[in-house]
Amino acid sequence: MQFLIDNFSLLWDAFLTTLGLSALAGLLAIVLGTLLAAARVGPIPPLRGLATFYVEVFRNTPLTVVFFFLIFGLPQIDIILGFYTGAVLSLGLYTAAFVCEAVRSGINSVAAGQAEASRAIGLTFGQSLREVVLPQAFRTVVPPLGNVIIAMVKNSSIAAGFAISELSSLLPRLVNADAGQLTAILLGVVIGYMLITLPLAFVVHRVERRVAILR
Amino acid sequence: MTAPVLFDIPGPKARARIRIGTVIGSVLILGLIAVVLIRLAANGQLEGQRWAVLFDPRTGVPQTLGRALVNTLQVAAVGMVAATIVGLLLAVGRLSDHRAVRWLVGAYIEFFRAIPLLVVIFALYFLLPKYGVELTAYQALTGGLVLYNSAVLAEIFRAGILSIDKGQSEAAYGIGMRKSQVMTLILLPQATRRMLPVLIAQLVVLLKDSSLGFIIGYFELLRGARSLVEFFSVSFGNTYTFQLYVAAALIYIVINVMLSQLARYVEKRTRRNKKAAAVGALDMPLDVQMESAAKP
């Protein structure tokens, strides 16, 4: 226990790194994912193709490979991101594909009559998407979207393999501690993740109940 | 995509606008591709000889990548089989009539789904040796994959079992079957068939997760590519770095796209199958990353 108190600042810094990484990547993922979803249901074929291609590629690539590419591959063509930026981008770009799929399934779940009605009163594609369809879609995708984000927080642990000192990286770093101390650190790491995911799950649940549409 | 409901069947004006959009979009995409190609060419990354190394057996590259791929597939195969078996047992335990069993299994499932897979693998690899259990990187990786995926698969199987029409188990009890018989002869076969596409989709996730072995130094595909890069960098510098990373990424993408397509195909077949029709709505656990699972 004493060991945990001694290393509290280490644990706290790692926790903040994980939190910051997740927040930035989550923001990127939600914005990009929504744009991708709009492109996928939109009327312009090349954008539709591009978005579909993006989603297929990122969904089928291991996140480790994405990290690897952005951090070790891009410098080969003179784009040097640095570890932290690389980690945020990898996590965000990867998660955007899953956000896109979640939002798209939400758009598909909005009753066709809604879109038809908004077309009938003369709204354009952009207007009907912004004013009618997406607000309803976001309500139905709160639970899957929340799960995508929670999965992303867990996935942020992969940054440990790429020189980011976030929560998981404490285990290999403090590997020379004795059994009891390392167990304490593991406990601290697990609690650190739960401090992010459990409140997130709680908020998602509350928001879901608040905004749910009764059909 | 179904018939477009979000926008009208375009009239002449809209068609013209879409054409303009198409042109602008295409130009943007082509421009992006061109920029990438120019960047690559400027660095000499497109030279044929740099790519030829991937297929030249004399350099040992195909062999090493092949060996690494076999290692990756081995971890995925062993992990999937073990996780399926453990997951089935857990699902049955989760639906047990005994509260203690239900509670214990529930705690196991929730715990392993709540913490990152990498933390589980780190715990197996770095912590267990402190208690006298030495695991190789392979064992730690496979162990972590099994612990995590068995928890996810248990939830999948549970959803599958619960989705089987009640009449099935009632009829089975009615002709005098015992609990274990109802489970093994009636519910599990139907649930497994129903869950087959999701199982394949989970295999994609597992295959992707096997790349975590890179971080603890297991010689899987990514580590294989990395070791080749390090080997070549001694005499050639970074000449082949980019090509090797692209090769590793492409192998993953090709395998996973094939598996995803298989999952989609199996799902279509299952939906057409009348024998599998006697089921209720499917309530999938939400962290299952499958397109069709997200649809209502």
C-alpha cells in the first residue's frame, strides 16, 4: 500500500494521460465519424465510395497496425507526427470508422416517413439530415456510440507500446517491483480505467433515458 | 443501401448539381491520391526494386513474413477454439438455476469486459512470474485473448440462447428431457447456428487483437515485419521500411475483409433459412462489433 502512495503521482499522471488521449481521440472520432456517415448516406457517389472504403479499411486493420503506420511508417515519407499526436490520430481515425457505422445504423433506424415528410416540405438533403434525421438518429445511437467510446478508452492502452506513458504502460515500467507492489499497481491501473469507463457508462445510460424517443 | 429516402430521385437540376459534386469529389480524391503518390515517389518509395524484395525468396522476406503470419494465425485459431469452448460453458453458467454460479460467472464476464485486453496480457506476462508462474509471450498472448474473448462470446451465446423461441425448451421439457439435455440437444445447437455470423465477426476482432503480441515481443506478423526492418536497416538503412509495413498491413486487411465477407454471407444464408426462423428478436451485447448487430 505504501508503494502505491509513493507512486501515486506516477499513477495520477498516467491516468491524466489516458484521459487526455481518450478525450482528444474521442472528439476527433465523433466529428469525423459523423461526417463519414453523412457521406455514406449522401447522394454523391465518389464521397460514398470514399467513406465506404475508409470504413472497410479501418475496421479490418488492427489498431496496433494503425499506430505502427502513423508513428513508424509516415516518417518514411517525411511526415513526422511525434508519439502523442500519432497516438491521438491513430485512436481517433480508427474509432471514427466504428462511430460512422453506429451513426449510420441510427440514420437507417429513423422511420422512412420522417425523411419523406422533410423532403415533401421542400428541405434539401443537408437540411433534412441536419434538422430532422440526425437529431433523431443520435438519440437512438447513444448506447452503441457510448460503447464505441468506452471500447476506445480501453483501446487507448495500445499507446503503451508506443512510448506513451499512459496507465497500462506502468506495468512494464515498474516490472522490477516485487510481487505485492506490482499487484498493487495492477489494481491501481484497473481502478484507473474503471474511473473513466464506469462514469462514462453511467452518463450514457442517463442520457439514453433522457433523450429516448417513445415509439 | 436501400432505396434512397433521404433525397429525392434527382431531377435535371439536381442531377447537374450531383454531377458537379461528383466531379469535385473525384478531383479531391484523385488529388489526394496524387499527393500521396508524389510524396512516395519523391522519396523513391515506388521503385520496383524496393517492392520486389517482398516477393524475392532469396532475401528471406517471404519466408519470414510467412512464418510470422503462421504464428499470428496459430494464436488466433487456438484462441478462438479455446475461447468458444470456455464461452459456451460460461454462457450456460450465466443461465444457471443456481444463484452462486450465476453471480460468479457474471462477475468474471463483467470484469474481463471492463478492463483493456492489453492490461490482462501485461498481467499474465509481467505479474504472474512474480508468483512463480513463468509464461512465454505466446502463452500470455493466447491466455489474454481467451480470457477476454470467452467473456464476450459468453454474452453472445447467452443472447443466442435467450433468442430461441420459448416453445422449443417447453416442448423439450414436455417430452421429459432433463435440463442438461434441453441445453445440449435443443438450445445450444440452434443458438450456435444463429450466432455463427457473429462468431465469425468476433474471429476478426480476435485476429486483430493478436497484433497486441507485438507489444510483448511475440513473433507475430507485425513483429515479423519490424524484425525484418531492423535486419535490413543494418546494411540498407530505411530502404525497405515502408514496403514491409505496407505488406504487413495489407495481409491483415485482406484476411479480415475475407472473414468479414464470409460473416456477411453466412448471415444472409441464416436469415433465409426457415429452420432457424423460430426465434425471437436478437438482443446482442453492444460491444460486438458487427454491422448487422447494430441494426434494429
